[in-house]
Amino acid sequence: MPHGSDDARKRFILTTTGNFYGIKPSPSLTDSPELNNFLDDGNEFVLSISRHDGDLHLSNKIEASGGNREKVLVFFKLYPTVITEDNLHHSVLVSSMLESPINTLYQAVRQVFAPVLLKDERWRSAFDPKLAALLSELELGLGSVVRQSGDHPSAKKGRSEEDVLGILTPSDEFQYWEDLAESAEKNSSRERALYITEQFKPIQKEYGGLDGLSMPDVVDLVEQSKDSLDDVWRQTDFDPYPETRMVRLMDVIGGALGRYVQKKLSRLKIFEEPFVSMRENLRTGVSICEQWVVACEHLTGQVWKRHAPHPWKGNKHCPQTLHCLAKRLDEVVTLRIVHEKLLRLLPAGKQQALTSDRVFEPFSGLNPLHYNPYTEPLWTAAVAQFERLMAPSEQEVAGRLKSYIADVQDNPQQLLQVFQKHKELIRRPTISKELQSERETLLARLLDYSKGLKTDFESRCHGAPGDKSGPFIGRNLPEVVNKIVWVRQLIHKVEDSVRIAEALLSDLSGFKGFLHFCDDLLEVLRAYEQEQFEDWSRDILSGLADPKSGISLQASNRVMDLDHVDGRLKIQYSDRLVSLLREVRQLSALGFPIPAKIQQAANTADKFYRQAIVLKQVAHFYNTIDQQMIPSQRPMMLGLALAFEQVIKNPRSQSKESGGKLQITWDNPKELEVYIAKLQSAAEKLSTENRKLRKWHTDFIDKVCSLLLLIKY
């Protein structure tokens, strides 16, 4: 038997171990009894190697980590045999064990064996269907344990919702709550899990079959995902959703969307096909990635930070990998746009220098969709080489852009349009330098434009919408919403100016002054926006405390009153309540956090809105029926009119309030529905009778007129 250092069997095992742990094994391990037993004893099946305090420990049994998440490397035999140099690579299998044996087995089944045995036609036909069913059942069972216990070997006992290591895809998260809805010991936990499961239902099926969706469908799915996560986070009926879980869910959704985009775009020959044939797909891919990044940042950085019942405590969260993929794809789009626009602007005789084969040659062998820190240096080098190839053509195109800009430099709107149309080219360092003076002119125009917006705001911020000194009036907008929409339009205009300046003018000496002016203006505009909302909130809260304001609809309030002075029926649901509903809905849609008392009042008003509209129609009929009757026919309708009035005056037959008055209140919806039905029935009888009598009256008039004509002629 060769010495340890010359033993190919030991060298294979120790070299593999060293590569796995990233260290050089001690020479003394060649004489390890455990290693010798594994190699030389035909009945010894296993050699496991773990690392403790920098040293490697060998064992002939599996020593899986007990929750410390240590790595274990396992060598094992296919059948009982002594290992020789000849059978080494036919008899020994190698496997790593990470986190836990359960998770390792689950991932091996899920990622390796189930796809091969259940999907590969060669093996599927030879695999017993019963075994296939058992393998699928094993995968589901292991997945459930992993999702519910994280990396804790104690499984369900003492599991925490903070354990998210088993959540690798959106479907894992959805399945976690389904499992919990069935297995939780407490009723409250099951109800909560069931509720969360229901919130995820609108997106669960889509993520289960994500690869089969079209790209426009996935754009819609991003928006649906945002809404589902928002509903789960902001619910107040059950214990809040853990922040750690939400971070993980945002990341795994980001991972799923990123892989989807990469798979969909992998069919494209990004630097070979004409840009027009792939432009839409590339831009949609960028949009999918960017929209999810923006959604996560908006929810965690703004919306949930202000959600008092369950505020987001951590920093604004960004799915970093998806963000980087979006930047890479956006860079690809920019490179293709620059190439296309340069080709259009170059004279026909000079376009040969910009053929796709030539300028995109630096990217051959690179897949731009494969973003990671290891490919980034290669990508950066390829982009630098691309830019060197483009530089001569850019120099020539800069001259043509100069003439375009000169033609419109006295028209600020057209000047801005030219810069926006060619912004990808103007960002290029060579062209940007050539257009120095033109960019200075644009910066001056943008500053003047922003000063004009400030003047417009200052002249209109004090009046009511529609007044000479007030904001322009919008169609069907409450005053507070009108003011906020108006100032938001100004904010967007300033932000657009800043955006174009940051993209094209950030190196100019006057840029910082322009940016400082815009920042100050934006601060004033946003303060005005917040002030309008706060003033509205104070006014509504004050009105809720005043019973005479018309917006304090309490459940115990009377539904309606009959004025004994003028005999008119009045519904105790004011028009101000209707406008409050619109204000709350529209302000919520604009992203404002509605105070709890106002939201509660709006909810109450909304609850009875339909009944109030019906009652107002009945009241209008009651208050105007005498005008609809023909005076001579009123005695004929007296019985029905009295019956209608009796329903109004005696809404209840079984109970009386203090003072002997009969009344219906908002606190009994079922009783109110019954009462409305009685009112509508009585009103319909009276209306039908009135229409019938009026028709008879008209018929009699026609017949009398006909008789008079006969007598005359």
C-alpha cells in the first residue's frame, strides 16, 4: 500500500475537502483511522468531514450540525467494497450538507432528482408511477418541514416566523401560510394564516406558472403583487406580518421576476438582431425589474413608514440583485439606442464604420443578461472598448446636433424637446463636451422655467380654485384635492427639469445653483401640499365633534325627520357627508394617511350611502308629489297619500322612543332595509296611481277636443 502522500485515493479525498473548505488539510490527516476505515474496510460506507475552530474532523458517521449551520462534506459508497485507484471514481459519491439534513435532502430532491426522474423522458418512462407519486409526496412533505422550521432541527416546536431560510421562491411563502392554516395549534393562528393566504390568492397561481405568462401580463403581476403585499402589511384584524418575512418575500419575488426576465430575453441575440425587433421586449424587461424595485422602496420607505398601527422600522428596502439587473438591461438598451441614433445622423458614406459586427465585437462571448459581481469587470471592459470604437463617429454627430440646437435655441420648449429626443447621445462624454455652450443655454432656460413656476405658485397659492388668485380648477374635484393635484403638477414639472439637468448638465458650473433653487422650491411646494392636507384634517376632526356640522353620522342618529312647519321630509345624511366620502377616497389614492377618526367616519358614511341615496329619492318624491298631482284629482288619491304619509310618520309599530316619537336610526341595517322597502312600496303605489289618473285625464282632454272639432265641422 503506498504512503499516504502518494495514495491517489487519499489525495482525491483530501484535495476535494481542501477545495470545499478553502483550506489546505493537515498532512497528519492522511493517517486518520476514519479515512483508512472508509477506504480499506468494505463494510464502512460513510466518511463525513466537518470543520471546527479551523480544524477538520473526520468521522465514519454523519455529524450534521445541530442548528449551527456548519458545512459537512460526505463521501459514501455505492456498494460494500474496498476503495482502490481503479474503482475510486465509480464507487464513491460526494455530497455536501448545508444548514440541516432536511434542507439538504429537500434541495437535492427538488433541484436534482425530481426534475430528472419526473420530467426527463428517458428516465420518466422507466420510473414506476407509484414511485413517482411517492417522490412528489416526499418533496412536498420535506418542503413543508423546511418552510415551517427554517434551519431549526426542532421543526414545528418553537418555530418562529422570523425563520425564512426555507423560503426560496414566492410559492414557498404562499405554501407556508397554507400549511400553517391547517397545522397551527391555536384557532387565532389558523384564522390569521387563512386570512394571509386569501390575500396572496390573486397572485399565487401566476407565480406558480410564471414562465408561461407574457411580459405584459407580468407587468400587471408586479402591480398586483404590490397591492397584495400592501394589504397583508396594513391589515389590523390579526397580528402584524413580520418585517423579516416581508424583506425575504420582496427579495424572492425580485429573484423570480429577474429569472423570468432573463429567461424571456435569453432567446434574443441582443447585439446581433436589429434593435427594432427586440426594443419592446428589452424595455418591458427593464420595466418589470424597475417597477418592482420602485414598489418595494415606495412601500418600505414611505407608505409603511407612515402606517401607525404597524410602521416599517428598518431602512428602505431595495431588492439589490434585481436592481443591478435592471441597471444592466437599461445599459444594454442605451448602447443599442446610441448605435441606432448615430447611424441615423451619420452621412451614408460614413455608416460603414458603425456596422453591428464591428462596434459590438467587444461583447462577443459575453451574455449581458448574466449580471453578477464576477462578470461585472468583463462587462465594464467591453463597454470601454465599445466607447473607443464609437468616439470618431460621435465627434462628427456632435456637429450635426449643434446645428439642430442652433435652430431652436430661442424657443425654450423646442430646445428642451431636442435635448430630450437625443439625450442618449448627448450623455456621451465626447458629444457632451462638444455641446458645452448649448448645454449652458439649456441650463439657463431651465432655471428661468423653474423661476416662472415659482412665480405662478406664489400668485395662485392663496385663493380658492377657479379664482384669479387661486389654482386652476379641475373637473369634479373637491377643493382640497384640487389644490393638492395642482401643486403636484408643479412638483412634477420641477422634478422633470431636475431629472433632465441631472442627466445632461450635472458637470456645468451653474448646475449646483440650479439644483439648490429647485430643491428650495420643491420644499415649499411639498410644504404647501402637506399644509392643505393638515388643514383639511383639522377641519374634518373639528366637524366630527360638532353635531351641527352635518358630517357626524352616528349609528344612533335618526334617519329622517318630518318638518311640522313646512311639512317637508328631510333625510339626516348631508351632502357634506357625500363630499367627505369623495375627499377621503381621493386623498387616500394620492397617498395621504387618513386619520383614524376621519376614516372611521367615512366608513360609517359609506356603509349607509346606498340607503341614504334611496331615502333622498323617496324624500324628494314625498316633497314634490303634490306638484305632480292634478288639483282636481287630489281627492281621488287621498287614501294612498295618507297611507304613504302613515309609513313616514309611523316607521315602527312595535317600539317608541322617549317623548312618544317613533323613529328609525342607522344602528339597525336590517330594520332600515325593511323600512326602505315599505317606503318604496308606498311611494310606488302612489306614483303608479298618479300616472294612471294623469293618463286618464289626458285621454279625456283629447276626446273632448276631438268632439269639439266634430261639432265645429
